[in-house]
Amino acid sequence: MTTYQALTEADLRRLGKTLRERRAEKGLALDVVAARAGVSRLTLLHLERGVSNSRLDTLQRVAEVLDGRIAFEPFPSPEDLGDVSG
């Protein structure tokens, strides 16, 4: 089984800032984005504050609402991580 490192606190804050900025650029309220993405307002609020590490499918749904224009550094490939099986 391949595992990846969780996002760091700095990664989460950067992602949250990107989400907030993109939502503001589009002029969408928090409630609107949450409803369109099928997530709770609280989930989206936590994502934007950088205090929640969400599942990738949740992030993808939010990105789709925001025209898929959220970008962050890609995760390393399993080969780059070496043996992480412990």
C-alpha cells in the first residue's frame, strides 16, 4: 500500500488562502460554494481557514465549483518517497 505524507500546516494555510481568494474573485458567498460542492458550510469554512485536512474528492468538488483553478504543489510520486511502509 502506498501512503503519502499529510499536508503540513503551512500547506493547509496556503490552500485555504487560495480557496478564499478564488471564491472572492468569483464573487461567491461561502454558502453558495458549499452548497454547489455538496459540503457543509463548516467544512468549507475550515478548509478556507487552513484548519482542516479534507479528502481529495472534497477538494476536487470545491475546485470544480471554482472552475478548477485551484493549484498547489503536486504530491511526490511513490518513487520519490522511497519505502514508507514502516
